[in-house]
Amino acid sequence: MEALTGWWDDFFWGSLVVVEIFFVALILTVLFGLIGSAAKLSKSRVAHSIASAYTIVFRGTPEILVLLLFYFGSAITLTAIAQVFDPEIKFVDIPPFWAGSLAIALIVGSYATETFRGAFLGVDPGQVEAARALGLSNLKTFIYVRIPAMWRLALPPFGNHMLSLIKDTALIAIIGLEETLFVAKQAIGTTGKPFTMYIVVGAIYLGFSTVITLSVMVLERYANRHLEVAR
Amino acid sequence: MSFDFALIVDSIPKILTGIGLTFQLLFLSAVLGLALAIILLLMRISGRWYLVAPTMVYIYIFRGTPILVQIFIIYYGLPQLEFVRDSIFWPILREAFGCAIVALTLNTGAYVSEILRGGVLGVDRGLKEAGAALGLSARHRFIYVTAPIAIRLCLPAYSNDVISLMKSTALASTITLLDMMGIARTIVAETYAPYEIFISVMVVYLILTWIIQRGFGWMEKRMSRHVRSEA
Amino acid sequence: MIPKVLDMSDSDQTNIIQLEHVDKFFGAFQALKNISLSVKKGERIVVCGPSGSGKSTLIRCINRLEEHDNGKIVVNGHELTSAVKDIDAVRSEVGMVFQSFNLFPHLTIIKNLMLAPRLVRKASKSEAYDTAMRYLERVKIPEQADKYPSQLSGGQQQRVAIARALCMNPLIMLFDEPTSALDPEMISEVLDVMIDLAREGMTMIVVSHEMGFARKVADLVVFMDQGEIVESNPPEEFFDNPRNERTKLFLSQILSH
């Protein structure tokens, strides 16, 4: 354990990066999931095909591949553009934070697309009709009836998506994001204690997963409060 | 910047030399993982706390931490421990390939046992009772009633997990293995052409995903013949 | 006995609902064939007929939950077309009660009642609350205001659904088999509410097989079969002296139990 002396604050800052990237990616994931599911449910054939291609590609390729493609792909493109203006420039990249959060959000967003699509389809059509019969516009029916009904259905699988998201943040260390796995690598370089350092990283992630799992449980209880005492 | 098709044509055969390793990783860890999952499942549903508790802790840890961290702990971390180096497992854990198999097996075993448990819990209580009423022993009820129905119930989720496993094999490239992903990364490091190489390997992975999906789809269809004949 | 609007010839009374030669198709299946029907303010119509006869489709066309294919439907002066503005206006004036209640499960009873007045009528919170409580009292379950729909019995849920529709002050109420999903002992509590409503002069179209109810409150009983209106007469005439063979057969089946 004394090998860890002096490294605690590095692990703390690394964990903070994990939290930041998690929340940024979470917002993007919800966004991609909603857009994707709307496209999949729309009558437009073009939107439907684009959304299908999106889910097939991002659910069928390894996460690390998507991440490397994004990071190195964007870097080579940006460098080429930059060199048009200044041939002296050797390398421009999207910061790993943004390349990474965009990549994992696109990946998990493709799963969220299917989850949201299923949840929207699971909403009792009778409720939607009742809202329409009361004179609520399409938009208001969507906001006040469809969304509250669908998020309860989407919550359990979405909890799993959040776990995937937090775990996928570890991959971003590969492109140089200074999160916990990256800190561990540095610590190993000076202490020569890989087992200790990686166990610490594992424990940190286990902590995050636990917090997410418990939060989802609380949310689920809140979402299903109308079902309690029902029987 | 242009898309170098000659490079793709050139690289695809090189990438495909890694497909054998990808397959080995996938099949070995899928089979071993399934065996592990069945053991975990039987422990989990045994109803004996000293079997149930360790299983739950195991599943909690392996589902709550990133697979990349698990791979790093096993490959980089374990050699730090003297008793590991002295143990009979050392010949396996000394090799990157052995470590990848161990990590993937332990990881997928945790997920698959939960999938199997979902299937077992999904079996209609009435059917088990019918089996009991016919005088079948608990063991026979499990083998002849519960298990066949449970397998059908969890096949779709299991097929998704095999795809996840296939995607996880790409992480073996982070511990020096030259699977498809590892070879692709090497070529990109030499040519600095991420788009061409990564998109080519992405297509290969997508084809593998498609094959796995079709394979399981066919199995599902065969297994639900009794349902279709009713409809 | 409830006073009935029998004087159909009264020219002062304009038709609040007017259907002219309405057709409705589901794919190749024709659900409504050349339906014409006019309803005056304060009239109570009961529509009956075997399942699949198009009676639900008929009233669902009146607030455009289904879109008719041919013919003309005019509700309170608005002709039903695809113009969205008009549809929402019509819907807020036409209340509807469904067979399966369709209460919003994630909202408490009182919030179910307040939702549309607040969003559509832009009522203040206290206004909407007062209206909601008033109607809950009318359907005799004010004490359930803070519960969730799943905590109520079927009969109570349907009464809430009626109250929810009434909170919008509709000119017309449509009932789509309001008692078919209920256990027998709960049917009368719902019918009592509907009878009260009829007594107060609400314009109502009720799809129902409750023949006792039809006898008691209907001005007109409409019998539908295979998408057509086969016979429509005041209840005494309809029940005591059915003319069409299909009506006779239907009545013998439904009254024999």
C-alpha cells in the first residue's frame, strides 16, 4: 500500500476526468438515442435507413476501433486542413476528451436508439388517444404523455447503458486522456507495482458502477411510485 | 487528402491474417465462458448462501469494472505477485494469449450467467409445478423442463453477448497480440492512413457480427418451431 | 323518467353534429358505409350493434381519432378536415370516454383531471384544481384525488375518466363502450353518472349494449351492422317494434340473457 503514497491526488483528479467525461457523454448519448429512435420511428425512408445504418455500424464494431478511427481520423483531417493555411504545422488533433466522449456517446447512443424506440412503441396507444381526445396538440402529447410513459419503460435498460458508458471511459486512456488508467500507467512507471495500481483503478470503477446502479434503483422506485400499493 | 484504394487492397490480406487469432480468442473464451456461466448459475440458484454470496460478489465485480482494466490486471498486474509466478497457472498467465483468454472468459462468464438466470426465472412457474405434480425430481425438472425452455428464452440475449465478446477480443491488441485489430493498428502506425485501414477492418468486424446474428437467428427459429405451428 | 327531446322537427335547433355520406376504409375493409346522422344539441344517441359493426369507428371519426375517407363531418360548425388547428379546437369541445379508461398512469387522479385544462385552456393552477375537485365530487370520489389510477377499481377509474373529460367543459360527450371492461357490480355506478349527465342536458353519443340505459335516456337508438346504419328509432319503437330482420336477431341475442 505504501506504493500508493503520493499518487492519491493523481487518482483523484483522474477520477474527476472520468466523471466529467461520463456526464458529457451521457448528455450526448441521450441526444443520439432520441434522434436515432425518432428517425427509426419516422415515416421517412431516408431517415429510417440512416438510423439503421448507424445502429448496425456502431453496435457491430469494437469500441476501441471506433475510438481510434475517430481520434486518428479527425487528427489527420484537421492536420491536412491546417497545413493548407500553414505548412509548418505538423500535427493538430481534437482533444482526446472530446474525441473520446463523442466516440463512446455514439456507440452507447446506438444502443439507446433501440431502447428508446422500443419504449416509445411500448407506450399504451390508448393514453395517447386520450390526450388527443382532450385536445392536446402533438407536441404537448409528446411532452406530457409519451415521454413520461416511455422513460419508465426505458429506465432499466438505460441503466445498463450508463454502466457501459462509465466502463467505456477507460478506453479513452488509450488515446492519451489523463484519467485513472492513464494515471496508473504513470504510477507503474515509477513504482513498478502494476497489480496495486490497476486494482486501484478497478476499485474506482467499481465505485462508480455502484453509484450508478443505486441511482438507477432510486429512479426506478420513483418512476414506479404510481404502481405501489396497487395490489 | 484522398482515399487510397490501393492501400486498402494491399492491407486487407494482411488484416485477414489476424482473423485466425480473433476466432481463437472468440471461440475459446465463448466456450470456457459458457461453462463458467453454467457453474455460476447453478451456484446462484442453489439457495445455499455460501454458494450464492461468492457468486454474487464475483458477478458484481466483473460486471462493474471495465474489461480493459481486467485485462491489464491479469496481464500486467498478476506477474507482480510471487505466488502467481510460482503457481501451476504461470505457463498460461506468462503469455499474452493466455491472459487474454482468461480475462475474456472471466468477463463473459459473469454476463452470461446473468442471462441464463434471466431465462431460468422466466420459465412459467406452472410448468415446473406440472413437472413436480408428475413426480419428477428437482434435478429432472431442471434438466427436462426448466433448462430447455430457459435456453430458448435467453438465446436472443446470449447472441448479443457473443457479439459483445467478439468486440472485446479487439482489446487483446492492447496487450501486444496481433489479432485483426492489432495488425490494423500496426499498419496504421506504419502508413498513417487511419481511414483506409480502420474502415476496412470495421467492415470485416461488421461481417462477423452479421454472421453471428444470422447463426443465432437460425437457431432461434429452429428452437421455436413448436410456437410457430400454433400461429 | 327523463324529459326527452322528441320534437325533431323543431327548426330552431341546429345540428351540433352532422355526418353526411361518410365512408371509412381500413385498407380494403370498409368500416363505415355511407353513414349519415345528425345530432341536435342536447340529444342523447345510443349506438349498438354486433362487434365489428363500425360503431366505435363512427364515434372515433367524430373527434377525428380516425380520419374518414369520403363524405362530410361537421362538429359544432367546424368541418373536420386535415387542418390541425381546427382538430384541436374540436377535440377540446368534444369529450371522450374510452372502454379501457386510458387514464395517465404516471399522474395522480387530480393531475389527470388538471392536465388538459392547464395545457389547452391555459387555466391557472387553482382554477384547474377547483374545476377538477368539483367534477370529482360529481362523480362521487373526491377522496381519491391524490391516488394513482392503478390504486382505483375499474368503476372508479371510469368515473375519473368521465370527470377528466368534463373538466374541459365539452359541448358533446362521446362514450366508447364505457362499461364493457367493467366487472358487473361496477357497471351501475358508471351508468348512474352518465344518467345524471343526460339529465342535465349534455349532448351524448354512447356506444353501448346496456339496453336498460338506452331505454331510460336515449332519444334515438341507432343499430349498426357491417358498417351501415340499419335502423334508427326512438327507444320505444326500437325495442318494441324493430323492423329490420338484423335488428330483431341482434335484440333477441342481446336480450335473451
